[in-house]
Amino acid sequence: MTQQQLRRQLLDARASVSNAARDYAALQVGEHLLQLPELQQPCQIGSYFSVKAELPTHAINQRLMAQAHQLSLPILHPFRAGHLLFMQLNQTTQWTHNRFGIPEPELDVRHVTPLNQLNVLLVPLVGFDALGNRMGMGGGFYDRTLSAWRQGKINVLPIGLAMDCQYVDTLPVQPWDVPLSMVITPSKVWDFRG
Ligand SMILES: Nc1ncnc2c1ncn2[C@@H]1O[C@H](COP(=O)(O)OP(=O)(O)OP(=O)(O)O)[C@@H](O)[C@H]1O
Ligand SMILES: [Mg+2]
């Protein structure tokens, strides 16, 4: 199977989950997440605005903010193509849509959260494997975001959020692919750290 066929297959599996089951999965994932030792004090958390069949983050984001965590969401970088910028949410955050139709906070330099200030980064995914390898939508955005972390330049805890049907034993890995530290699904908290 080619990479593209595998992505299609995983996307189909993710899309075939009912909305009710997806929301319930998010509830369970949120429970696991909030219980992590790393989140027992207020953190700077990079999250995402879930679209389509991604593990829904709306309720999770609300709960994180209610627990006094600071939330930042990604926007497409205005001039570094293929890169993300994280914007800290506040009472006055204005929203827009990017060119993929994904809601994102408007760029406001006063509220940019540098990656090295994030303690935790919640990452959407299409599939993940037993070693924490991740398949995304194919844009390389999170691989670029996490390359500084892989090189040891910054310290952040990247956690994939997924449903159980997004697991495969082994994903094909390219040199630029950055494996995740953890993946949380309804049935399991996967910890890939040595
Ligand atoms: N650190 C990097 N520097 C330059 N190019 C990169 C980097 N990481 C990924 N890319 C490019 O991005 C493209 C897509 O990568 P890949 O197929 O791994 O996406 P993905 O991990 O599924 O997507 P995403 O992270 O956006 O969800 C590749 O062609 C690769 O060349
Ligand atoms: Mg990749």
C-alpha cells in the first residue's frame, strides 16, 4: 500500500465514526489528558481547532482553560510557508478562516506564543503507530513545528489526540517525520518516552 492509500484508508476509518461516538471519545481523551502529571499545574498548552473527523477539541479546550491553563492555537505563518505560529487566546481574540477553511485566531503579534514557551503541544493526526510515529494530512506543518524540538533546541511535550481506530502497527517513516512523545486515545495513554 502506498503512503497515499494508507492515508486514505485511515481517513475513511476516522470519518466513519459517528458524531456521538467521536464526542464520547473526546470526553474520554480529555479525562486522560487532564489527569497527566504534567498538567497538574497551570501550563502553556498549544492545542488545535478540530475540523472534520479529527478528535474534537472544543470541549477539551474549554476544560483546559477552566483549569487555568493558557491556550494557544496555531495559525498559518504569514510569511514562512509551511510553518505554524501559535496565538494565545484571550477575551478579545478575533477569529478568521485560513486558506484551508480552518478557523484560526487573527494574527496579533502581541499574542504570539513562541514555541519554546509551550509546555505541551496537542497534535491532530490521521494515524499513529506503536512507536509514536505520526501521519498527518500531508502538509508537514507539525513536522516543521517539531523539528526544533527534535534537535533539542526547545522543550515541549507533543501529545497526539486520537480515536483508537487511528492506530496501525507500523507507519512508513520519512527522515523529516518527528515521532510524538505520547498519544492519548479513549482506551489508552501511549507514552513513547524512553
Ligand atoms: N522540517 C522540515 N523541513 C522541510 N520540509 C519538511 C519538514 N518536515 C516536513 N517537510 C515536508 O513536508 C511534506 C509533507 O510531510 P508529511 O507527509 O510528513 O506530512 P504530515 O506529517 O502528514 O503532515 P502534517 O504535519 O502537516 O500533519 C514533505 O514533502 C516534506 O518534504
Ligand atoms: Mg510527517
